[in-house]
Amino acid sequence: MNSIIPSASSQTANSAIIDFKEAINVKVASLIEKDIEFFERRLLKSRSKYDRQALEVKLYERLLQEVKSAHTMQRELRCPLIRGQGLKDKQDIVNELFEGLKGFFDVEDHQYLRYVLEGENVDRMLIFQSNANRFIELWKRMQYNKSAINSKMEIANWICRNFMYKYVKGNVNEVRSFNKNTVWTGLKYKGPEPRKEQRICLFDWLPYKPIK
């Protein structure tokens, strides 16, 4: 009788399933340990199969919430999730953005600017040497032209985590932090936006579209 030898792809799939099961078991055990007293009380009070099932549902809800939070954090860390448009691939978009933006940053920040545009983390704040609304409006265009596929809040968090801007008005000339709520509002609504001649990075693949 001939024995059936599993294919390499089948063995790889089985190994992946085993690893996945182990990872889930570790997460479930970790969630229980985090709130061991809660689960002990509920288990001691359980009087029926229904009580145990209700506790399982509570555990699965917590697991789902933790996974969603981890996924959101990963998206924010990798923000911006830039994608290609038409004949331009992602790297083409990143290269053109970098060339369009580098003039607004000190030379020593240029390398770090490229890193953050490629979704990497850096250990310094990069200073945009102009008004905040010019930088925000650029990322609004990136989103509604579908060149950045993150949510508005993810982009706002990313901007606040990596950038500051130069505020100049009257006798005031200082570097300021971006405000997350202000950035999010600027990404979502029409104004305040820079005048036409103040818009930056006006590429053919990144046109301005008036928001009614």
C-alpha cells in the first residue's frame, strides 16, 4: 500500500496553521492573565453552560478589540500608506513628494523626511518651514486623490507625531507643534486653506479639487 506524502505547500500550510493557533492561544491566555480576578469571579459564579458561554463571548470581544487596536497602531506607524497612480508606482510618488517638499525643510532633515514618507519611524521632529495649512492641504489632496489610503485621523496622528511648523505673524516667529484636532478638521473640511499660489506639490497626479 502506497503512502501519501504531503506536498511542500501542504506542509507549509499546516505549519502556518499551527503557528497561528499557538499565537491565538498566547493572546487568549494573556488577556485572561491581565484581568485574572475578573475571570475568577465570573467562573466561580457560573451556574450553567449559558454563563460559561457568556464569559467566552466577553473574552472574544476583548480579543477582537485588542487585535483591532494593534492593527490601527500598525497602520498609524506605517502612515502614510502611499500607493501608485496610473503609470506611477509607489516609489515614483514618494520620490516626487520628496522633491516637492525638501525645499521646506532644513538640509539636515532631508534624509529623515524621505524615511517618514516611506512609512518609517524617526527619532526627531521635522520642521516644515512654512504655514501649517499649506502642509495640511497637501495631505488632504493626497487623500481625496487616493494617493494616501489612510483615514483622516491616522494622517493627523502621523503629522503630529513627526512634524512641527514655522509660525510667523507680526513680531512672532516661532516653531509650533501641530494640533491633532486642527489637523483633522483641516483634512476633513474646506478651510482654512492656502491661496492658490501658496499650494505646494501641484503635480499632475495630485490636482486640487474644491470641496463644496
